[in-house]
Amino acid sequence: MEGREHLHLHERLAQSMRDAILSGRFVKGSWLPSIEAIAEGFKMNPLTVGRALATLEEQRLIVRKQGSGTYVSRTTFNAAEMRAAEKLAAAAADVNRREGLDAMQMRTVFNEVTRQYERPKKKKG
């Protein structure tokens, strides 16, 4: 977690885990250890680990399943895909700002456009 001294401890842990997910060290769909196990391994308070995992969950990098555990999201980008997506999002935000759209309008347009590209869910049975 070097080079991140300016961040709070839970932010440093979240960033370190994010890097591991995006680099493929944590495989998509793989199970993560419990909060207690991570806390013990990093010698941190479990509340700190919980905050880091909450950040990763908000970023949709992990999925928490009650009674089952925490898993790396199956829809996680790798590092190159993430850089490309961030570059595209920044370019789109610049265009939207020039056109006078606010953040809510940009999200609405983005959600509508991306909905067109979502894979149809497979029917069970």
C-alpha cells in the first residue's frame, strides 16, 4: 500500500484490493476471505476492512451474499479495460458539459444508451 500515505487506512486497503482485482490477481467470481480473516492478515480493525469492502461493493468490484460470503464481481473490468472505459467516460463528460448537461442528465443519457447494449438475460428452464 505504498504511495498512498495521504489516504485513510480503509481507502488504502480498498485501493490495494481494487488493484488486485483489476490486475487479475483476484479472479472474477472467486470467493474472498471473511472480514475477520482479512483484518487478521493485514493486522487491521475489522471495521476498517468492512469500510474498505463497502467501497469495493459501491464500485461494483465485489458482491456480498448474506450467508455465503464475498465474491469478486464477474463483470469486473481488467486494468486495460478500466483505463479505456475511464478515458471514454471522461471524453463523454467533456462533450456533455459543453452541451450544458448537468450530472443527472448525463447519468440518465448514459443509462439509456448502455441499456441498449446489455446482454439479454438467459431464461431458466
